Amino acid sequence: MASSSSSILLLLLTAFAAAGANAATFTVTNRCGFTVWPAATPVGGGRQLNSGDTWTFGVPAGTSSGRVWGRTGCSFNGNSGRCATGDCAGALSCTLSGQPPMTLAEFTIGGAMDSYDISVIDGFNVGMAFSCSTGVGLVCRDSGCPDAYHQPNDVKTHTCSANSNYQVTFCP
């Protein structure tokens, strides 16, 4: 009986460890001389990021169509307010994508490889660098950014090892 209980406990611990290992970590840094209000969907939400501050959050494997973007010109009272760019229905913690203009870091986590890109299809509002721990670093400083999608048929998606860790930097 003790052996059976030990085996079940070991199996559960292994399952929990494997589940945690499948998550990616996103580290978002604001190098702008002004406050940026980053948002992330479908996980992460949003928050205030003063100049020089960093925000870290986890994204589970299998997350598709995820996005991180910077909102600017925001004013919040508690969990509601408005942003001049990238606003998501006045919410501090976004559950839907923001309104243009907004520079987007887009990603899909899991499978054999992760994929990621920067998009300015919805306009450009703040410079951004986006990279994964095993892939190419993308940098977008203005609306003419050569590393970004400008139209849906552009081929600018990059891949890296599955469940990598990511870095998003505003004003690189």
C-alpha cells in the first residue's frame, strides 16, 4: 500500500513539474522616457510600466494567437480608463485586443516550434524589440520597420524552440 501511494505521489509530482515546464516566460521592459501600459492577451492582462520598469508573466504551452502591445497616453482610475493608443475597451487588464494604432508582438507557444513576429498592420505607436531565447531578435523603431508585418501576406514570422522565454522591450 505504501509503495502504491508513493508511486501515485511521484506520478503526480512529475505531471505537475512537466506542466510547469511547458510554460514560457515573457519579460516586458520599458526603456522609453515615458510610461507605457503594456497589455497581453489571452494571458497577462495589463499594467502600468514606468520608464525603466520590468513586468514578467507566464504563458502556458498551447497558447495560440497571443499578443503583447504597448498602450500610450493612458489614464486609469482603478481598473477602468482610456488610452490614446492601443486601448482595449477602457480596461486596465485587457481581455480583448487593443484598438489601432498599436505595434504588436504576436506569438504561438507550443507544438514542435514556437512562432513569433512583430506587426504594424494595425499601425505603429511605440518602438519595440521582440525576441525569444533561441531565435532571431526583431527590432521595430518606426512605422517603416523592415522586421515587421505591414500587410497580412508579408512573410515575417520567425520560429524558435518550443516553450522558449521571450523578451519584449519598448523603445529599444
